[in-house]
Amino acid sequence: QVQLVESGGGFVQAGGSLRLSCAASGRTFSTYGMGWFRQAAGNEREFVAAISRSGYSTYYADFVKGRFTISRDNAKNTVYLQLNSLKLQDTAVYYCAVVRRGSTGWATRPDEYDYWGQGTQVTVSS
């Protein structure tokens, strides 16, 4: 079992930045990969970024490359998502999740993840 709590969301103007955090508890943090997803109103949940257990490898959705950065601190049991150059279309609830055991390659579908946080709202205004 893993419990996840996201924080750091809020209101920001277009072009601004936010840093999301996801604190984990339960299973040893360094034993599982992590990912961030987002879900805008009326849309399906979509993959944003993923990071390996060690944090040395990362993978991003095409639409965020160069703007968002995923990182983790295994000593603090926390994964981060730095959001820069935010656009109106980045408005969504952002979720962190734990990669399912046995997954191979980069997990980019929601069904490849076992545990989810409650989400944190990011709202970008013009």
C-alpha cells in the first residue's frame, strides 16, 4: 500500500510557474517509479511525465517537453513537477501515481499505475 498526497497547485497567470509536490508513505519510496497525470474538465486523464526509481531517467509527454520537469527526492519520499511557461490549456487537476509492479518500459497509461493521490488543481488565467 502507498498513500500519496499532492500539494502546490493554485492560480497562476499564463507564462507563470508552479511547483507541485507529491509526498508518499507506505512502501519504500525508492522501489517504485512515479508518474504525473492531469485531467481537465470533460477530458480523459492524460500522461504528463514519469521518473524512474532512482530519479536518473525521466520521460515526458510531447506537449510538456521543455516546460515541465519531473524530479524526486528519495530521502524525502517526494516527487516533484516543476511547471514553467504555463499556458491556459495546462489548467487541470494534476495527479501523481505509482507505477504498477512488473511494468516494462515507460508507463504512460493510467492502467499502468497502482496508487493515486487526490489531485491538486492548477488554474492558469490570461
